[in-house]
Amino acid sequence: MSSAPTLIWKPWRPAANGRFLPPLEIPEQGTSLEGIERELIELALKQAGGNQTQAARLLGISRDTLRYRIKKFELAKESRQKKNDSATEPDDTPSDVGSLNA
């Protein structure tokens, strides 16, 4: 069984466009470019509080490009599913609070 690659923190380096790039190393086992792209989009959306315009700015892409990739990775469906799941979760409040003397 192969072990998972270990992450090592290194400082980010400035890119030519004034943004910053993390140091990158591809594990010998390879990686998934689409998986990395999906994770970055999820992270940007979370950091932007779900604001797609702000998330697109963080990633240096247009809002339309972000929306295309959200659709490509079915992130909108997952987000709606999470919201629906949290809305239908039962709460811990007793249903018959008014009948304590019963």
C-alpha cells in the first residue's frame, strides 16, 4: 500500500501578474488536475462566503468562467443539497414543550 504524499510548507512566490503562486510539486504517483481545480474553486467560494464574483476575483478568472466550472463540477447541486440537508435536519427541541404538566 502506498503512502499519501506529505505536504511541506514553503513560501508562495510572486507571479508576473502581481499574484502569488504556491510552490508546486507533483507526487510520483501523479495527481488530478481537475481535482485540484475543483478544490481551489470550493476553497475560493468558501473564502468568499459563496459570492461568485469575489471568488472569481480570488482565482483570477471571470465570473462566467467560474460559473461554467461550478456547473462542470456540479458544485451548485452539492451546495443546494447541503442547504436542503441542513434545512431538513431535525432539531433537538422537544415538540411538546407546552405540555410539560401532562
